Amino acid sequence: MRRKIVAANWKMNGSLELVQKLVPAVRDGVAALDNGLEVVIMPPSIYLGQVRELLSGSSIAVGVQNVAQWQSGAYTGEIAAGMAADAGCQYALVGHSERRQLFDETDELVAGKVARILESGLQAMVCVGETLEERESGDAETVVCRQLEGALKGLSAGDASKVIVAYEPVWAIGTGKTATAEDAQAMHEAIRRKLVELGLPGNAMSVLYGGSVKPDNAAALFAKPDIDGGLIGGASLKAEDFIAICQAGIS
Ligand code: PGA
């Protein structure tokens, strides 16, 4: 079933002080909305315990920004999907463009991580998106479809209910440039077509948009029929902005 989701990706930002201020403010702001929106916070993993404690009794879920492609073992510095589940996470982000670009994550690696995430009972939030160069050369759809196929090929339709796709054009991330709601809608439609081609229930899966989503553009994006919510970076670090975006998610 398609769910409306707004997820916060804090990236490598914040401090204990920020956690203690931001999380209660978001918790109370989201509780006051009292709508069917699913809200997820993905802080740096080291703060998961504190974030969960501050969210106790709240409907807001927590997630990790990355997991290892292995189950366990001598992989210094890595975190397994099973550990994220133990720590109370329900979601794991995978294939974010920063991971693909800065840590050389390939489609194959992303597929391995998706498998570990699903084995651990978590939901995978799989990011796809083209670079500016790829968009300008007319290859945006081809690139996004290749990433989807690489990450999700062979997935069963049952597993697909545990997968959320996040379309994040790389040129829109942290730049203040957003895809127009029309361009984003067109890509979301293409994503659903590709999911169906892969044998997955593309029309029943949630597909989020990410990339410079702010309070002033969220409503237009979320109003599009194939955009089921957002993955929010910079604006998720300000309670007021994040709550305003969550509010836009219901209209
Ligand atoms: P942004 O980041 O909202 O700061 O553009 C989104 C993301 O990278 O998930």
C-alpha cells in the first residue's frame, strides 16, 4: 500500500545538544499534526539511543543512513542492518548519492545492502537520481532505471512492500535547486513504470522526492499524484522547517 512518508536525513550533522533540542520539538510538532503521515528521523547512528529515548511514546520512527553489505565480522567501523534493527530502527537508507559518489558505492553493492536490510526486517529506503550532466545529456531516465534495476532486480513482490524509493536528483541535493514539481512527477511516473517492468507492484509502492525540499516548495511537490512524500536533508535540521514540510505532506 502506498504510504505518505516524510523522512529526515540529518547526514553527518548535529551534536548531542542539537539532538536534545531538535527531537522534542519535532516530536511535539508532528504529534500536533495528528495525520496519517509517517515521519522518520535518520540521525547519525551514534545518537540513535538518545533519539529513540526522546521519541518514546511518539509515532515517529527512526532509521540509519547506511548499513554494511555484510551480516557481521571483521569490518571495522561498519554497522550491520541487524544491529540497526536491534537499536530500534525501522528504516535504513541505502544508495544515497553521497555514498555512491564519495564512497564508490555501485549498484551491485547497493543491492547487497538492500538484501541485508530486508533480511533484518527493516524497510529499505533506496535512493536513485541522476547528475546534472546526465540530465543535460538526456540520460536522466536511463540512469535512474539502471539504478533501480541494479538495486531491486530479483526482489519478490512481497519484499517490495518493505521498499521505498527516493528519487533525489544529485544536482538538487543541498544546492537550493529543486526539480520542478512537473519534472519530479514525470520521473516518479517513469520510476513506477520501471518497477512494474521489474515485476514489482510499482503503483502500490511509496516513491519519495528529495533534493532541496523546503517549506515553500513541499506542498507543490507533494500535491503531484506520484510523489508520496519527501526525503529531507538540510531542512530537517530546523524543527520549524521540518514540521512545516510534514504539514505540507497532508494537504
Ligand atoms: P537536501 O538533502 O534536502 O539538503 O537537498 C536531501 C538528501 O540528500 O537526502
